[in-house]
Amino acid sequence: MAFYESLLLWLGVLYSAASLLTILAYARDKSAAIRHRRRTAENTLHTLALLGGWPGALLAQRLWRHKTQKQPFRMLFWGTVIINSGVLAWLLSPNGAASFQEMLKDL
């Protein structure tokens, strides 16, 4: 399998796993909010989104109507989506994929 096809496979696995973990984090936070218990830090939710879990975050926000009203959270969340999407676009570009492949060889 060529490098690019392997990269696509690994990115699919990464985004799926990160999204599942993010959905679970949102579910836990929503449950804690309802029960007036200790909440998941917003920085944790943003970090998960930045690392590829933003599709899961969007799904969780819609499913549980959670973190949809707080404007500062929303702005930072969409910032993580833009950053992640930019990195992904670069990584999927011919130059980005070649650079990433070279970085991997140096490890």
C-alpha cells in the first residue's frame, strides 16, 4: 500500500477514535452538569476537538444540546476546527504528505 493510502487509513482511524473519545467526554460532562457534579474542563474538550475529535464534538453538541449557548466556548471551538482543518488540508496536499513522510523517516 502506498504511503498516501496508508496516511488516509490512519487519519480515518485517528479521527474516528478521537471523535468517539470526544463524544464520551461530552456525555460525561453533560451528565455531570445535570447532577451538579465536577465537570470536564473546557480546555480538555477543546484539546480533544483540536486533536481530531471535532466531528464527534459537533455530534455530541447536537445530540445533547450541550455547549451550544456559551459564545466564548463556541468561538474557541470553531477556532480549533479551523486549525485542525488547515493542518489536515496541508497534510493531504502533495507537499504536506511528502514533508510528513520525510519527518517520519527521520524518527
